[in-house]
Amino acid sequence: MAERSKTKTRILKTALELFNNEGEAQISAVDVASVMEISPGNLYYHYKGKPEIIGALFDDFEEEIRLILTGPINEPLSLKDNWVYLYIIFEEIYDFRFFYRNMSEILLRMPELRARFARILALKEQTAFSLISDLEDGGFLKFAEGEKGALAGRIAQHFTFWLQYHDLRHGSTPPKILIDQGVFTTLIQITPYWTRGDGYADLLSEFLDTEA
């Protein structure tokens, strides 16, 4: 990523906070400038309107999420590290949550992001497949034919639509509880394939030990 000026960095930080907390659709570039106490002209000197700001934020998100998602593909994780790693994924998504909460509208307005976001979705599925394959190789999970790929797809979908579902189903929730529920629901999807005794209890005990 190219080095940014302090003003550009402040613009993106302010915009991300506003988009996340107020809703991207509700915030204009002028609103960002107003919160920063700079003129709209000063902001437009650095970013020619809200689409450029969103594009720059997507660049940051794409770089960060790719670094996170390629970790377990390049090197297997220990059993407990899997649960910590799930937190890292959900925290990163939460940090850029406005993309997920307004995904369809943003991609409609900025179709140039669609293929890039689709590649991130494919990487999520590849990462999920790698995680559960490592658990399978360690004797923790067992799958019938076709189940592993289907589970990887469901986990990738959960990463992607977790916020939208939760917002519609439960409304506003404190961030830690929201992320805990995201991780917990991922584990619930894995437990039917667990092979170590009482699968559900054993798997969740690892999760709770990590939490403690």
C-alpha cells in the first residue's frame, strides 16, 4: 500500500468510523469534512467524493483480510489457535462492517468492486476448507463424501452474512457479544462432524478455555 499523507489517513479513519456507526448510506463526503472540521474543498483535494473514499477503504480491507485469510492456508494452526483465529476473522469483518451491512447497494453503485469482493468470498471458502481439513487430518473431524466442501461453503457464507442476519434478527448488540455469537455459530456448524467423544461438549470446551 502506498504511503498516505496525514490528511488522507484522517479522512479515511473518520469516514470509516462514520460509515460503521451511522450507516454508509447516511453519510456524505461533506459530512466527513464537517466532522473533521475541514472544508469540503480540502477533502475533495485528497478524495474526489465518497466513491473514492469507499474505494480506498476497500483497498485497506482487502489487503488486511487477505493477509488474515491466507495464514492457515500457508501453515496449519494448532487446535486452540483455530478458535482464536476465528475471532481475528470476525473482528476484521467488524472493523469494516459497513461493507457487509450495505454490501448490495455499494456493489450496485461501485460495480468495479464486485469481482474483488467475489475473490475475497472465494478465499474465505478456501480458508474454511483448509481449517477443517487440518482438523480432519488431526482426527478431530470426520466427513462423508461432499460434506467437507459443503461445510466450507456454509462457513464462508456465515462470515459474509453474519452481520446482516444478526441485525435483522436481533438488532443492536454490543460488539464483543456480537463477535462471540459469530464464533459460536461457526463452531456449532462444525460440531456434527466432531469425533472426540461428546463432540459438541468437547469442541465448545476448547472454545471456552480459549475465552478464559
